Amino acid sequence: MLSIRLVFRDPALRAAGLIMILQGAIVCSFGPYFSTLAVNTFGFGDRGYAVLLALSSVIAVMSSVVAGIRADQTANRRQVTLAAVVALGLGMLLMTVVPGPWVFALVAAALFPLGSVTFGQVFALARLAATRHPIAERDGIMAVVRALFALPFVVVLPLWAVAFRQNVDVTMIFPVSLVMSAGMLLVVLRLWPRDGATAWEDRPSGLSFRAALAEMGHPPVALRVLALGAVNAAATLYMAIVSLVMVADVGRSAADVALYVGLVAGLEVPFMLMLPALTRGVSRTVLIFVGTALYAVHVALLPVLAGSWTVWLLVLPAAIGGAVTLTVPIAYLQDLLAERPGAGASLMAIKRLVGDVIAALCFALGTLVSGYALVAWLGVLVSLLGAGALWWADRRRLEFLH
């Protein structure tokens, strides 16, 4: 596939890919166990976890928006990314050296979200670098970069599964992630194109912070971001409940969690790579709706089938649906602010914030009224409503989306 060759041959896209691989390895090490670390290991309970999740989301989006606008204002994208990677590394260092409940709260609610700024900036870099390649391949390039983020799930999570079967403590994810964050720092320092010396034109936007926010808050943009955030809630809730429903009471363990999440992510990768070629000419909103419906099957049935062998059948709709809902919205959101790559990348963080806040509310309500099954079903309902609203909003293919 041409898109794959372009990513590996282009130095800037190659740097973006390497950072995505390392960040994906850290996220897949921490993400599936965030809830169980908060609820069980550090004693915050279900409501405490919901609070940490909401705080994490708010800080992540605020930092991503500020960083994206600042990167557009100054065109100093390398410096912004460097600061984010340092914050991530500091968090992993603190949890390695002085682990504890309040250190965990600081890392989970602040430093890890600050590190997530890297994700959006990498896609801003990829979008700028992709302008030197054929238009027809640009969605494919984004899909490849996003697939590289998912690739570590195939390797790293099975390794964690083996480690946990040997009674390795879950908190070992932090020293391992510290090493990987050091690798990210090295890639940014050595391979990220230097500010002002890029092979493409990257001029400062000239917009004030208020004007940049106004662009992002324009109703046609904001409403679509909200709808995609609702779609994203299902994925957030999946990561939140997977380690809480696959427990010893139903014959599962941390190793099963790692294997399940790894299988889903592993299958997502080939579907992500095939998607641009298989869906040329198909409306992005139609794709998102179909992907959301498939993903809904997986999330809704996960708590029900967690103790049965049939749970492993859910990895297929999860992977296909996830491949669509994780990749197609990237180009969709970037096109909403096509002239502002930093702010456009920040829309991904806002989308995630909306999804995480909705997920936190679903988690709190579901656990208060019933349990994790209700949490999943609430998330599925909201995500389907979001996908339907997005399709309805774009049914006339408004001109600014072309």
C-alpha cells in the first residue's frame, strides 16, 4: 500500500510513526489498568475513579487546546511536543520512585493528560508532512499513523499477560513506561523536524488566543465535535470496565484483560490499514455510524459474556468498529479547521473530553443504579445517538465539509 511506503520513507512521517508506537505502548500499558489501579490498588473506589477520569479529561483537553493554539501561533511545534513528553516522563518517574495514592492521583489527573498533548501534535505534524504527498493518499497516511499507535497493543499487552501470570505487580507498568517515555524524548530531540526548518511552509497563524477559540467554538464545528465525543464515550467505557468485569468471580484475571485488549487492538491494525482502500467514495458519516453500531455490540455484550468463552467472539466487531471510529474522525476533524493544524488536532482532545465526561457520568450513574452492565448499555445508547446526530447534521453535505 502506497500510504504505508510513504510513512516509512518520509523522515517526518517516520518520526511521527515512531512516537505513535512508543506512546501507544505506554497507553496500552496504563489504560486498561487505570480503573483497577484507582478503584482497588490505591483505594479511590468507583466514585473516586469517576472523579479522576473527569479531571484527567478536563486537563487533557485544556492542555491540548492551549498547546494546539500556541503551536499555530508560533509554529514551534517541536517545543510544544517536547514539553508534553517531559510531563509524561515525569509522571512515570514519580510513580516509579515514590508510588502512592496521591502521587497516582497527580499522575493520572494531571501529568499523564499533559503528556497526551503529544498525540494531537503528532497528527498535526503528519498532516503538514502529508501536504507534500498526493491528496488521495492523505487519509491513508493518517490511518497508517493511527494504526502504528494501535500496533503495540498486539505485542505489549500479551507480554503483560505473561508477566501478570507470573504474579508481577500491576504497578510495574510505571517503570516500564518510564523507559518508553525516555524513548519518546529521544525521538523528539533527534528526529522531529526543527521549528523554522521544515520541508513545508508552516507560518504562524497570526490569530489571538480568543480568535482561535472562536474558530473552534463556531457552531457547525462545535456541534460535530460534540457528536463525535458522544461516539467516543463507548470506547472510553470499554477501557474503564474491561478490567472490572473480567475478574476472578467470573473466572478471569489481569492476564485475560491484557489478552482481550491486545486481540482487539491487534485486529484493529489490519482493518485500519485496509479501510481507506475499501471505503473510497463512502461518506465519512455513514462509515462512522456503521462503525459505531458494530462497536456497540462489543461494549453492550462484554459485561454479559465476560465469564463465557463466547466473549472472545466480541473481538471481531470491536476491532472493525474500533478501526472505523478511531481513524475516520481524525481526518474529519482536521478538515473542520483545515488551515489550523494545531487547533484542528486539538479538536481530537475536545472530542475525547466530551466522550470522557459522558463516560464518567454513565459510569457514576450506572454503578449507582445497578452495575457495570448498565454502565456499558448507557454508553452504547449515547454513542449511537451521537453517530446518528452526526449523520443527520451532514445529510446535506454542507459545503464547508468538502
